[in-house]
Amino acid sequence: MKNPKVKLFALSTCSHCKSTKKLLDDCTVEYQMVEVDLLQGDERKAILEDVKKINPSCSFPTIIIGDKVIVGYKEKEIKEALGL
């Protein structure tokens, strides 16, 4: 799969989330990032419901690469999913 769609659900204060963001940046991957803790009200509630659908424990970072969901900072797994 060439250039899979990547979405990162993160917390602005989470060190594992920052490491994941740095890894994606270092791999020059385009991705969409949502810092869940910076959202408010209904928007935050809606995003948390979306995250719970793919990661019932609702932990961060939660990364979607194509149709694969990776929970936590797992460099090897992330690079494999990106085809690197």
C-alpha cells in the first residue's frame, strides 16, 4: 500500500504521543493529528466516542494507518504499517 492515510489521536502532554508524532515527522509521513485533550464540549465527546470504537480502552496514542489500528508507541509496528 503506497502512502496509506494516517490519523493520530494524541494528548498534548503525553510523551508517547510526542514520540509518535516525531517518528511520523522523521519518516516524512503526511498525517492528521487530533490532540484530544485540547478539544472541548461536544467535539471532544464525539472524538472520544470515535476512539473508543477502535480502541475500547481509549488510551493514547491511538494511530490509524490505512485500516490498521496501533495503540501506543510501537515504532517497529508503525514503520511496518507505513511500509518502511
